[in-house]
Amino acid sequence: MTVRASFDWAHVAATDQSFENALAKARAGDRLDVDDATELLATGTDREGLDPARVERVLEAADARRREVVGDEVTFVANVNNNVTTACNTGCLFCNFKDAAATFEGEDPDVGYTRTPAESRSVVRDAVARGVYEVCSVSGLHPALVLDEDHHEALAGREGVNYRPPEAYGTDPGTYLDQLRAMAVDGVHVHSMTPEEAAHARRGVDRSYRETYERLRGAGLDSAPGTAAEILVDEVREEICPGKIDSGEWVAAMEGAAAAGLDLTATIMYGHVENVRHRALHLDVVRDLQDRTGAIREFVPLSFVHPNTPLYERGLVDGGASDAEDALMIAVSRLFLDNVDHLQSSWVKFGDEKALKLLSCGADDLMGTILSEEITTRAGGTHGEFRSFEDYARMIRAVGREPVERSTDYRTRRTLPEEGPYGPRLGPRADGTPILSDGPRQPADD
Ligand code: SF4
């Protein structure tokens, strides 16, 4: 028995549906239900393990659907990551990003970091000058981060609200509104404030999610990432992230963001303790949310990366998803989410080779350049966690698809020309110069 099979779940992978019926519905374009998705993800719950021939049939159906819905374009965006702080006390067992907030008290620690609003602005300004037009910012839940100055006053001296005043820390992160105002410069699109961060921005006060997101939008927020979703089934959340908001709260936050006029994304983080039924239930929550809001621009399956996580170190998992499970997750997302057009294959999670393979399993987006501050300052050096437009053009054409630069919201796109050099053109300062070019900005001939 695998570790993953040893949990005593209320939701189990068993249905009255058959794999063949579920696949027939998928091929006909009928709306799938949770039983159908469970059968497809399991390639039949009537047998142990995945059936390789059935896997291929599901992938083919998803690839055909992708072609019908979005054609052969593969999109990507010119973006920079600016995560404000790694300080976080939430203790999610799958996370290796955070550092206990107590280590940030007094002097700055050797591990982790917190950026001031001025430092955030500098990161974004530098990236925008290189042609980037999206900043993606997802941060730890620093105890001193609050919505605004009034929020500081409301929380001061209170117990049990995960709050400490900025004076307790080596670096003051400012407020969420300060950080957004700092990042919203030079026409860049600010993609930030997950449901978990929005919950942190309203903790201990009587303010709705809608009002919270309206305030954030007023400070420069353009769209909200639907990360922190993990698996939207509470029995799984209790095992992997008991300190996080529950699934109902996650949905309420996303609805509040949509009501505030923001575009959204949605994610699933799978391949840890959950079973295929949980994955299917998660897809159902996302599709219902999209039926109600129409605000989700893309869905992003994130395969759990197990090394250096408490889940792995404590023996609660013995690895992540297999290649076949990754492919099925993409494929069934494409077939089940009939109301979300775009499906992302994340090269950060899957690596280049598998990320490209997943483009033939239902995916049509390959994320973004993910320029980071370290990369910016070492421009021209090792690329690390960065993909250039040149990389994108080469990789996407190698699999016979069409490389297309997109805006964050997918509403603006541009097909890359046959010949390079390649650089972004959709942003306010994007003139076609390759992002890491060191010389004077010289528009590329595309
Ligand atoms: S909330 Fe959870 S996932 Fe996010 S930084 Fe904190 S511990 Fe990590």
C-alpha cells in the first residue's frame, strides 16, 4: 500500500459510472460530472493502477478539445515575480517557501527576506524598463502585513489574530495598499492577492471580501491569482494546510474579487495525499465558480513538488504525481472545465520537456518569463528560473505549435514572427528588445 492510499477518507475513488461511458461523454462534448471525471482520472475505478492504453485515449480526447476551443496557439506572458516576504506562520505542510515569522523579529535573519514598498517598486521599475508588463506577487502571511493604517489600529494589542506591529521586525513590509501602490507603476499589470492573502488583509475586522478587493483594486491591483486553492475539499486541507482558510472561504474570496471587477485565475495543487475523487471534486468547485462569475481566465494545475517539504519529511507522502497522472490532470481539466478556455502547463513545476509534452494533452499556455530580481541584476548571466522569448519561440515551434505573446488577461495577443531576435511588444515599454539585453534598447525587427 502506498502512503497516499493509507488515509481514511470520506471521499473515495468509486463510482457507478464506467470509464467507457465517461470517455464517450467527453468525446461527444457533453458536460461531465464528478463521477465521469473520477473515472477518467483513474482510467476506470474498477481496476488497480492506470491503464496505459486508456490514458492515451483520454489524452487524445483532450487534445482534440483543445484544438476545437483555442486552436494551435501556445501563449506566454512577459512577467516578473516580486514576492514581498517569506515570513509566514501558517505552517502548510507542502510548502518550502516560508520562514517562521519569529525569525524576522529584531535584526534581519540570514534566511528569507522581506521587501519594503520602495524595494518592490525598484524591482518592478527595472523589469518594466526591460519590456515586462506583468508583476506577479504572492507572499507569506507576514504578521505585520495589514490592509492599511486603520487595520494596524484595529489589530494592535489583540491576541489570536496573527498580528505583530512592524516595529517588531527588522524590515517593515508596509501595508498591502502600500505594496500595491508601489508595484503599480509605469502601466504594469499587477497580479496579486490570493484568497489567503485577502483573508489576511481582512483578519479581525468586519470587512467583506468584495470591499477588501475593491480597496486593493483602488491601490492598483488588476487581477487576483486563485492560488492557495490546493485541493478544495476540506478533509484534504485539514491534512496538508490546517492553518489555511477552508474551501468555502476560498470560494467566497474569489467571488468577492470577481464582484470587485477583477479577473481571476484558478489552480489545483495535486499529487500529495489526495485521491482522484478529490481532484474531481476540486474541478467541480472551480467550474461552479466560473458558471457564477465568468471571471476565471485560466486554470493552472500545479504538480506537488515533494522534496524539502514537511509532508515528505514526516513520511506523509512518498513522492509526487507520476508522469501519467500529470498528463491526466491536464487532460481531464480540459475536458471537465468547459467554461474555462485556457489551461496552463507550468514549466516551473514540470520542467521544459514535460511541460511541452503536456501541450498535446490539453494545455495551451506556457506561463511567463518569470524574470526575478536576481536575474535582473545579473542580466546576461545564468538564466536560472527564466525563459526568454527566444526560448519560447524555439520550444513551441519544435512541437509544431504557434508561439503567441499574450497580455495577462489573454485579450491582447501577438504571434511571434518566424525570425528573431525576439522580445516583448505588448507592454507600455515593450519595444521588441530581448528582455535580458545589456546594450542600449534596440527594437528587434519583429
Ligand atoms: S500560507 Fe502556506 S503556502 Fe503560503 S507561504 Fe505560508 S506556509 Fe507557505
